[in-house]
Amino acid sequence: MTKANFRSDNNTGVCPEILDALIEEAHRKDDSYGRDSQSSQLKKAFSELFEREVEVIPVASGTAANALALRMITPSYGMVLCSDIAHIDAHEAGAPQFFNAGSKLVPLTSSYGKLTHATVESYLAGRDWNSVNCSPPTGISLTQATEVGTTYATSEISNLCDLARTYKLSVHMDGARFANAVTASNKSPANLTWRQGIDVLCFGATKNGAMCAEAIILFRAEPSPKHKLLSKQSGHLLSKMRFLSVQLLAMIRDDLWLKNANAANAMATRLESRLRDCSRVRIEYPVQANEVFFSAPTRAVEKLKRAGHGFHVWSGDDERSVVRAVTSYDTSDADIDAFVSSLSGSSGSVREN
Amino acid sequence: MTKANFRSDNNTGVCPEILDALIEEAHRKDDSYGRDSQSSQLKKAFSELFEREVEVIPVASGTAANALALRMITPSYGMVLCSDIAHIDAHEAGAPQFFNAGSKLVPLTSSYGKLTHATVESYLAGRDWNSVNCSPPTGISLTQATEVGTTYATSEISNLCDLARTYKLSVHMDGARFANAVTASNKSPANLTWRQGIDVLCFGATKNGAMCAEAIILFRAEPSPKHKLLSKQSGHLLSKMRFLSVQLLAMIRDDLWLKNANAANAMATRLESRLRDCSRVRIEYPVQANEVFFSAPTRAVEKLKRAGHGFHVWSGDDERSVVRAVTSYDTSDADIDAFVSSLSGSSGSVREN
Amino acid sequence: MTKANFRSDNNTGVCPEILDALIEEAHRKDDSYGRDSQSSQLKKAFSELFEREVEVIPVASGTAANALALRMITPSYGMVLCSDIAHIDAHEAGAPQFFNAGSKLVPLTSSYGKLTHATVESYLAGRDWNSVNCSPPTGISLTQATEVGTTYATSEISNLCDLARTYKLSVHMDGARFANAVTASNKSPANLTWRQGIDVLCFGATKNGAMCAEAIILFRAEPSPKHKLLSKQSGHLLSKMRFLSVQLLAMIRDDLWLKNANAANAMATRLESRLRDCSRVRIEYPVQANEVFFSAPTRAVEKLKRAGHGFHVWSGDDERSVVRAVTSYDTSDADIDAFVSSLSGSSGSVREN
Amino acid sequence: MTKANFRSDNNTGVCPEILDALIEEAHRKDDSYGRDSQSSQLKKAFSELFEREVEVIPVASGTAANALALRMITPSYGMVLCSDIAHIDAHEAGAPQFFNAGSKLVPLTSSYGKLTHATVESYLAGRDWNSVNCSPPTGISLTQATEVGTTYATSEISNLCDLARTYKLSVHMDGARFANAVTASNKSPANLTWRQGIDVLCFGATKNGAMCAEAIILFRAEPSPKHKLLSKQSGHLLSKMRFLSVQLLAMIRDDLWLKNANAANAMATRLESRLRDCSRVRIEYPVQANEVFFSAPTRAVEKLKRAGHGFHVWSGDDERSVVRAVTSYDTSDADIDAFVSSLSGSSGSVREN
């Protein structure tokens, strides 16, 4: 029987278009450290995608992308505000603090996984930031789509960026699942980022079908050797960098990134819809991208596990558990059928209506 | 006409065996961050290769491998001795210092690219290391094969390691071209490393035909979460780590690493031999691995460049220049013919005898 | 009229005994960097005070003491739990993160300024610490006396240290006002620290009448050059270190530290008692050391300010404000009289009964 | 018999004028972290001294001054050129690298302890600094007076600063013994620093009679909270900062700094002159400030030691040794007499003519 793997979209392989690009490049020889013919196309390709000139720094991991991006836009004596479930704070083992020794992250209460204008404003307004004993706030970090599969509306981004401007903060967007947010929103990449005031975006490709490729997109781009040196100094300037570049180029060519994300999102919607039909199952967050959080009786969840399906238990107790199921570009109807059937068929405790 | 690319072995593509392994893995789904079925084979495979239990940390770049390895074996208040042409000092943009804030590298005069027992001993013996104002020496770093294509003999490694032991220093081996040294020496990997006293080896695969894969091999292995956390914290624990692991596994399967290195070394020998036949050309270093350093009239070197061949001008003036030519697993006879022919055919200033 | 300065005990000058010691030492010449005859007495003097062998590292600031101490007992990939009003988190501008790049501080909800066993246990027990994506907890930091003038009872320290032992965490005590806690508790320094499981104490002297002197006291002392090197590397090994040492020696000679702290505590008790007699004034925290937190009508607090008294407004709105008043070894009855009289005499809104 | 202490000028006590200032301040209460009435005079006082607006950051150690100053003017991916006997490289245990993780120091061959235009230019001109694999040069550091007691002439400073400007480098001056250089040169502080192009000076007071006080003087001063935050973050913003400030103010009041330095320099000249009269003694460096380097038979040097005099053996073998003798503001004729007499009286091997 099909065993669905909803553990994470980073459990995926490599999608055909990107694999083809890698294979083609594998047979070429070219210069190293980004001086090759593929890497030299990145700036133009991403500038077109974002409708303005941008700087592009390709790296192999999302942790590196976020930590480097934060270092590029905030000083070492500063403080970056993020949500209390932000990946940069909860799941990157201190990388932002390692890349920028002395800097701090301040997790603020989130609503549906999102920072709210009210919470950020209340935090910023309620303190005297002139004391030399306190790290001053220097940045805000948003995750789009969020860690619980919700998305920021354009107006929410714009409001937070306005606040940032008032307090002279830079704004970082962790876009490990940016594609999923873009396709869900029907907005242009530009409208979801720099047009609202985002300074730097970590454009994720790995979870969306790449092997290992993320791009730091700097919107406030000045021609500077600094960014490459920071990347090199932290070991993130690959000698055969072109193998990152071709993944990124293939990803945005012919809107592959949106096509893949759209497939993943559609499967999440389908899964949500099927789960809504199950008794004793509750959807925990609005499903706006490719993640479904639902709660169910813990006994049912344990049976799901025994059936061999992959997923995360987000929280829970003996009675009920919250499950995170992440769909991806290659999730199939059969995955969803098998998953829901394991859940609903489980000892009567959950039943598909 | 064939244009040889001898700029660097990091200009190569991906060799067929490794590409096949990547393609196969691309169609699989599996768990992330090294919890997959391929990564779990690394420890066993490399332990067999090195005839003892080792810890293996896969990373995507040589800079990351070296910087993390040094951080793992030396404290932040220490000092690592290396050769005055060591890649870690000259060409990693401060990465070792970035990964281990406060640590220092001390470049010592090299002989044929190698640290010598005499130089290191004289440096260590000539100072009082008990002063609290001086960073104490805590490590030695060797490059094998060296940056000028020479190799350390087993006895040289052993002597330096003995010295290290006397002064309680750890020993790191930068093995970006370890395969080339092993195949040249006809010694076992164990005999070239831990049996002489090496504590950590950066086992290079990228220059030898991988896409992006290096392995930190810890010989003084204790089961420790520390190493993975340091890797994660610096952004080097890839989510789809298995794509590094399959490259490394394919590389050591059926001695592919030695086969590739052997091909590269043979081509270097062939190039050297052809160059020896050219008038006004001098071989600058013993050719013991896959690099050939030769000097020639600068006018001849400029014609080589105009002919479209790739190489590095190491040093030089108006009269003569020193050229570095690096061969690789995919260098062909045609490359060498074309290169030497461009050189010897050049305005009579160089002539193949 | 007398203007009381209750802003902070770091607004004090230098008490006579310590000034005498400095003057005496000022006329001597001696060796530098702690190789002098005064510094060499530190270990013995503090070992006697704490009834066991300790290592003593003198530094000139409390921030340096805390940051170095945390670096000495926790790794760079770890996480230190502290209270949500801990000075190390709120008022040291990221120093702990700067001294130990990559490490994190996690502020937990405090009760009367103290970490509780329940809160810490619930935090530790509720998460899976084996994930390589999460910084593991590696330390706990307590402030004794706390930032709001309360003190940990021996049993509270002991319970938290037991918890730390269970989870293999080190325990740091920020003792900027340790003297005030000791004199208040009537317990020995040993009983308030290592006998309960504290690994390192920052023994404060500056706020208690020194010019600039704090001592890092390592209870798990191994003879190690490491501690001095970390101190030197961060610029905290003063060349004329003996001027720190004589302050520390004078401070513990003839129990000066307890005498000074006792005077400060007595004045806080006196201030508290006088404030309790004022209508519309409320004491906000148990007064257990040398700090009094009280709330009063904001109009009354503004008059206090206009009268020229020094204090901190901790929080507040148009109606009422919370004031922090810190007493010190040199606070006089006149200070308290003047302060209370300014408060109670103010437009009838506060009236001493 | 008098035992001279020529080990270092950091072996001195505190000169009367500075001690008086400390005593006076000890009886005052005032605000902390530089918000006091003394610290607020620093900017004006030093701006007058240097004939232009400057920023002043007081710290307690020379290591802190240098490391913070370098961090303030160079980026973390850069490289600072210094002499091969520079204190920042040889005797600060990696502090510059600790304060600025990733940065490098490059020691260049010195002549009489000084960097020369020729050496620096040859280093800078001989390399391609556009490679992303190499840390680019971003600063030059001069020590004035140097570690061997020589001084840079105004023209030497000016030439090096011109070179720096050409390559867009910042220039740092380690002025632990700046007073000795100024008084020796008969030039104004402005002429020896910013008028030639120095960007930041570490103005030393400790070796010149202070207890513990150095001032970072920023000539390219913009009003910025950054500098105070960097100081705080590294633990160098003392709570009772005014005790540093009064030392610095007393030091420059009525030219005390020049008076003290002049006394020290005169004693060095006197010692040099007496040593020139000794047979078998050779002066090793021009005596231009307060340090005398001389060589003598090793047997004679050992007798000096046994006589109880303090000094450093800089280098040497069984035959001859080089001795460093440092004079200070409080060196007396008796010290010199006793020292020379011990040397010349020693078994006939050295004899005062």
C-alpha cells in the first residue's frame, strides 16, 4: 500500500526539469566560484522576475541563506524581531547568532504563525531604545509562507514594513516556501516583496524540487564585493557554484517554481478537504500554502504512524495530537487517499463521512 | 582546435558514476538532515576505507570542510601552524578565523610547498608559550597533496605528527586533493593519516569529479552531537544531505576516487614530460600529483592565453612567468597536445625538441 | 535640601577601605597581568571564603564577568535559560552572544524575579532536545539577588541545580549583588553556591563600594591556562591587574563586603517601612536585599523627580508609576527622609500617615 | 641596594596627579555608563587637544582599545597590515581576531620596528585583490612609539597614510606610548595623527602613570550609538566609567601626559648614554622614546637578574643576550646607577669606561 511522506517538502527528490539542467551542466567544464556562464545569468534572470535590479547570492542551504541575509542587513549589536515560531529562531541551531556574533533574535507572539502590526508596534513603542545597555532593534523577519502554512497578505507585509521604516529597521523575508505563497496569492513577486518594503528575500528552491539551492535576493542592491566575501568566509561560495545556479535558473524558467508550488498547494487543499470530512479531526490553521495542520485522537495518529506514513507530531497529549502534513510538487492523489484511509479506517475513532 | 582547461580541477563537471548516483537518488524521497538511508551508510563505508572507526561530516565546500575541521580540533584562543602557501591561509577569505573567532593561523616558510620538521620545530622551540599575552600553538595543518602539487611522504607526516604530540597540538590534513596523494604514494589511506597521527582529514571529492561534496573525517571520534550542531549552526547541514552522501559513497565505491585521481596524475606526468621537451621551459616543482608548475617566456605564456587555454599565472614579470596547470580525471591527450602545441608553436620562443 | 540618589548602586563612589587599598598600591611598582604579589593572593583568599579551592578571574565590569563566565561553562552551540528580566538578557547589549558566537539565551517567565523549578522543568521536559536543528540547553543562569531585589532561598537554588544536573546543564550565578543576598540570608557563601550545585559565580564588588572590580569564581576549577587566555583575548586582562585585585582583597577582608551590603539592605528596609506608611503607595516586591520597588501616583513621582532625587521609573502610565529605588552602603537616613518627604509632601496625593 | 624595575612601564603605580583625581572622584556619587559630569567633558577636552572634533571611547585596557578600534574601522572580511613585531599581532592573544570574527592580521617585515612605505607598497601592489578567495586589505596599523622604542617621523606616517588612501585602507595607530612619541617629536598631537591621515588612535595612559585608562580617539567622527554599543557588548563600558574619565582628564590637564613621558624619555636617554660607556655592550635600536634595547654578554645579563633588577630578555643565546629596559615617569637616577653598576661590575665581562 502507498505510504505517504508528508514529513516535510525537504524529503522530496529532484524534479525532472532541474535534474535535466544538472545533467546537462555535468558534462560541461567552466570556471569556478561564480565566474561561469550560468552564474552570470542569475542577476539578469532574477532582476526580470522581480521587475527591478537585484543582487543574487546562491547558497546550498536555507539556514545559510537566512543567516547570511540577516548579517547583510543588520549590525552585530542589533536585534531582529521575529515570530515565536520562526524557523530562524527555533530550528537553525543559533545560525543567525553565529553569523553575526552579538546579535539577538526576539521572538514575539504570533497570530496564525504571523507577526502582527499590533504586537510589533507594542513591543517597539513600549521601550526606550536609547539606552546603551540594550541592543536596539535593527530588523524584522517575516516567514512567507509561514511555518504553519499561512500566508501574509500584501497589506500585512506593507503595514509591517511601514512600521519598520518608522523605526529604521531592515526587513528580511524567509522565503523557504516563497513560491507557495506567491502562487497562493496571485500577486507578483515584486508586489509581495520590495514594493511593500522588503529589503532582502531568501528565495527557496530546495523544498520546491531543487537538489540544494536557495538564493539570497538583495533588493537594496549596491555593487559590493562584501556579499561574496561574507559568503566565501562562511564556506558558502561553492567552487562549482554553477551547479547551484543552474538549479535556480531552471526553477524560474517557464514558471517552473510556480507550477511546482501550485501542485503542492493544490494537494494541501485536497488533503484539507478530505480531512474536513473525517469525524473527530479538526483543521488547526487556515490552509493557504502546502501545509496542513490538523488535530485528531492520539490513538488514530499512532495508527497513521504504524501504517508507515511520514508526518510530524507538532504537539499533543494522550488524548489528542496535532499533526503537520506537508505536501510537495510530487504528492499524488494516491498519497492522500492512502493517508486519509489509514486515518479514517483506524479503529472507528476517526471516520470519513 | 581543442582548448585545454587547466585552470583548476574545480572547473570539471561531474563524472559519470557520481552523476548516475545523483540521478538515482533524485527519484527517491527520504528523510532530511542526514537521517536518510544513504547518509547512514557513510560511517561504515569510511570506517572500512580507513580501517578504523571514524566520524564523517559531509559538507558542500572545501572551505567549509577545513574551517569546521579546524574548529572541531582547536580552541578559539589557539594558533594553527600552516605553510606559507596553505589554502586555508591564502585563499579562504578568513574562513578559519570566522568559524573560530579569536583563533590565528601562522604561515611558516615552506619547502616545495611543504611544512618541514625543522621549520616547525624551530618555531615551536624558539618561543615561550606560557605567556598569557600570546596565543599558544594548538594545531598544525598540512595540505596533501600540497598547493604546488607535491606530496608529503609517510615519514614526513609521521615526523610532523610526532612533533605535534610533543607540543600537544592537533593535526589537520587539508585533503582537497587527498586522492591524488594516495594514488601517487601507493600507501593506504590509513597509513597516510591516522596511523601517523593525523586527527582530522578533509577528504575532497569535488575536485575529483563530484558536483559538490567533501567529507570531514574525524579519527579521534567520540559519539558527539557537537559536530552536527557546529555544522548546522554554520549552515552546512543540508536538508537534502543525502545528495552529498551519495556523491561520497559513489566516490569511494569500487575505488572510483583512486581511478579518477590516477587518471589526473597520469595526465600531469604526461604534460610534464612533454614540457620537459620544450626549450626555454622549466618545471618548477616535482610533479607528484595532478599539478604542473612550469616557467616559460612571458610572451609564450601570453600566446597560450590567446589560444584560449585555461591556466593560472602563478607569478612572473615581463621576461618569464610561472604557470600552474592542473589536470583532472577528464583531461584528454588532445588537451595536452593542443596545450603544448600552442606553447611550442609560439613564435619560436619555445620549441618542442 | 538633601537629594537622594537611588538610581542605582553603581552611582556610588568608592568606599574608604577600598580607596585606601588603591592608594597604598598606587605607590608600589610590581609585575603586570596578574603576576604581582596582590593578585597571587586572590586564589587563597577566595578559596578560604568559599571553603573550597576555587579559580578567580578578576575583571573590571559586570558585563565582562557574566559573558566570560557563561563562555567558560557552556559551548557555542548551546542555550542558556534565564529569567525574563535577567540582566544578561535585557541589559548587556548582546554580550553573552558576542563572547560565545552562536549561543542563545532563552528568557523564561519569572516569579518575583526568580526562575522557578516548575517553569524550567516544563520548558525542558516539553521539547525533544535531540534534534540537530535545535540548540540544546546547556546552562541555567540565576541572578542573586535578583533584578527586582528578591533573593533565592537555598532550597530554590538547590532544586534548580538538581534539575540542571538531570539535564546535564551548567549553572551560572550572576552575583552583581551577591553580597546583598548573602547578608540577607544569613547563609555562608558556600551554602548559597557550590554546595547547591552552582558551577560559576560572578562575585560583584563594584555596586558594593569598589571602583571597578568583579571576580569570576570557578568552582569546578581545573588548573587551566584557558581562562586567562579567554580573558586576555577579550581585552579583560588588565596590565595593572593588581588594582583590581586589591579592591577584591580589601572587599573580603574583615567582611567589608558583608558590612557594606548589610548597610545597604538596612537602608532598603528602612525606606520600605517609611513608604508603607505613605498613603497611595504600594510596595511591589518583597524587599529582601537593597532594592525597593514601589508604585505611586504618577503625579507624585514626577514631583519626586523635580525635587532632584535620583531613581528609575520601571513602568507606568498617566495614573500610576512603578519606581525602583536602590540603596547602597553609603545611603544615609537623611537621604531617606528627604526622599520620603518629597514624596509625601507632594500636593496631598501621597501622605505619610 | 636599589633594584631597578625596567620590565615594563606597565609595572608602574599611579602618578600623584591621577591618584588625586581618583580620590576626589571617589567621594562623589554620579550617574553610570558615561552619563556623569566627568565623562561628558572628554569629548571637548580631547577635541581641543587634537584641534578638531573627535569621538572618545574610554576603556580600561590597551588590548581592548586596539581590538575595538580595529573593529570600528575595518570590516570582518578584511585584513589589516601591521609590523612583524606589532603588539596587536604578537601579544594580544588573538584579540583583534576575536573582536572581529573572520578578520586577519598580516605581519610585514619591519625596519627598526617600523612598517616602511616600500614594504607595504610592495605587498599591496604584488597581489590581485579582486579575487573573492582572498581577504582584501582594509587597514594598516602603526605603533607609535614602536615596540622597540623607535618613533615614526611625520613624513613616514604621511607616506603610509597616502598609500592607505590609494588603496582605500583605514589607518589605526596603536598609541600605548603615544605620549612618548609626541614628546620626542616636538610635534603636535594633530600633526602626528589625523593631519597625516590617521583614522583612529589608541591614546595610552596606563603605561604613562594612569591606573587603567586608554582612550579610543576617532577622528572620522560621526555621532553614532554604534561605538558605545560595541564597547558595551564586549564588556568594556564600565558602569563607573567616570573613574576612567577622570584619569584621562587628569592626564591631559596641564600637559601631565607630556611631562610624564618626557621624564621617561629622558631617563631612557640617560640609560642609553651610560650603557654606551660600558664595554661589550651594544645599543640595538635608536633610543627615541622610553625603551632601551641593548645586547651584552649573557653572563653579565644573568648577573643583572640575580641582582634583582627587572627587565626582559628579548632574545639571545649562551654568548650574548638582547635586553629590553623600559623607563617610566618615575624612574630615578638611582635606578639607572644601580642597574648600570650591577652590569658593569659583573665579573669584568662588562666594564663602564
